[in-house]
Amino acid sequence: MELRENLMMKGAMKLARDCAGVTPEDIVVIVCDYESFVVANQVTKACLALGAITNMVIFEPTKSHGTPPPDLVGAAMEKATAAFLVTTKSMSHTPAVKSARAAGCRIITMPEVFPHMMIHGAIEADFPARAIVAGKVKKLLTEAKTARIVCQNTGTDISFVLEGRMGRAVDGIARTPGSFAAPPNIESCIAPVEDKTNGIFVINASIAGVGVLTEPVRLEIQDGIIQSITGGPDADKLREILTRSGNPNCLRIGELGIGLNPCAIPCGSLLEDEAPLGTVHIAAGNNASNFPGGQNSAPVHIDMIAKEATLFVDDVVLLKDGVFQEDALESVKDR
């Protein structure tokens, strides 16, 4: 146990010092639940070692990604200068995070970060170097009018309207007031126009809240709304997650994202599964809390990841059969 904790501490220090820039001037709150305490405890120790005033708030795990936390948690985040959300289910796309960021709190969200992820895999990435790439992809998305994902092997063919929306670079670094990071995930993403997404999207990698898939899940989407979900037991799990609340906005597509972490290894964790370089994901549910221009409010945000696909951003081929086309960014200036 002591060896594992020592190895985990190296990752915790990287998150606290390098990604969040924690200093003795910070007031830090570590938000966790009893299922994520082991990782949260290491992050707490790292922040204390850096001299920050550090407090831990523990609450019962929420039922799904995107479920708002108790009011007490949100209040604690608003009083902090940095908040690590080391939880079983993601709080990223919640009003509590939006309010805390508006108050100047740096948000480091870490749902489903398992102990081994603090030692190897996506955590080993060069975050500053990848931040440059993420910034260029963000700019490409912001300036684009449309996007399209196709995959001949799976039957994916889906189109998006991006015009008027601003991209995001979620690069693992949150060192300025109100900034947001989700280490070890590195991605760039955008909220497409909500009622303009149409086509077929076949998920063949992972789904938030379900994990790495045993077989592909096929979505049919019309005017931004998922019309059908097929594909066996994993499809049944996804359908139950998206229909549990009875809110139709849970079935609306709210995100298009591109994984940019070359060290990520899919393992059933949301942050590692959506991060691998060359993957593409869409999300159903809320985009009003954490995406510029997002209009869809919902109690969940569920990421759904595909590999081996080709992604067109306007006429730029950003992914080709699951291979990231670095040269496609040569004409894009740094953010």
C-alpha cells in the first residue's frame, strides 16, 4: 500500500503543482465521495505539501454524470480559489461549477479517476505541449461552419452545424481564475447548434457511465435528438441512463469533442476513455453550464466515444480512420 501511495503522490503533485498551479496563497477544496476517497486523499496531501489551505468535502456519490451536487458543495467551491472535483460521477456540466468559475475558482474535475491512473497512462502526457495543439483545434472548431464524422466500417455518417459557436480547449491546465481543466483528459470540443445534428453515430469505444463497450452501440439522430439506440446490453444501459429522468433534453446532442492525449489508455474511466489521440466523441445532454453558446439544460451529460473514424471540420480532415492529422493544423496560429 505504501509503495502505491508513493507512486500516486507523484501524479497528485503533477496535478496540483503543474496543472492547477497550487501555491501557499490558495484556498483549496477537495470534493469527493466515499468511493473516490483514495485518490482524493493523495490530492489533498499534495495541496497541503504545497502550502495551500486545504479542506475536504465528502458526500454521497451521485447517480449519474452531470447530476448537480448538494448546495453545500457548491457554496464551498465558490469560497475557494481552486477546487479538485475527485468524484465517482462527473460534476463538470453542472450549475455549481458554472457559479464557482464565475466567482474565480479554478476547477480541476476528476471523475472516475482510478488509483492506477495517477501512476501511468494519460497522466504521463506533456500537458503544456498538448495545450498548444488543443488551442489550435479549438480555433479550428471556432472558425468552422460545419463538421462531419464518417466511418465506413461501422456505418457512422453524422453532420453538425458549428457556425456561431466557440470551441473549447480542455487541456489539463487550470492556472488562472475561473479556468477549467479535466486532467488527465486533453481534448478540444464545441457545442454544435442543438437542432442541426443529423445522421448515424456508432459508438465503438466507450460510454460514460457504461465503460468500455462489449459491442458497438448505434444511434440514429434527427434534428439533434436521439431517435433510437440499438446494440445489445450496452445500448440498454445507455438508454436507461438517458431516459431515467424523463427529461427529453437528455436525448439532445450537446457536444462534439476530439481526444488529444497520446498517452491515454481506455480503461473504463470517462477521463481516460474520451482522451486518446485520434478518437472522437459526442455527448447527449447538458451543454448550457460549461460550453460557450450552449442552449441545452439537462440533468445529465453523457459522453460517447468512437475510434477509427474520419472527422471533417469544414473541408479540413482532422482525423483519418482514427489517426490525428497533425499537419492539418499547420496553417492554424497558436491560440
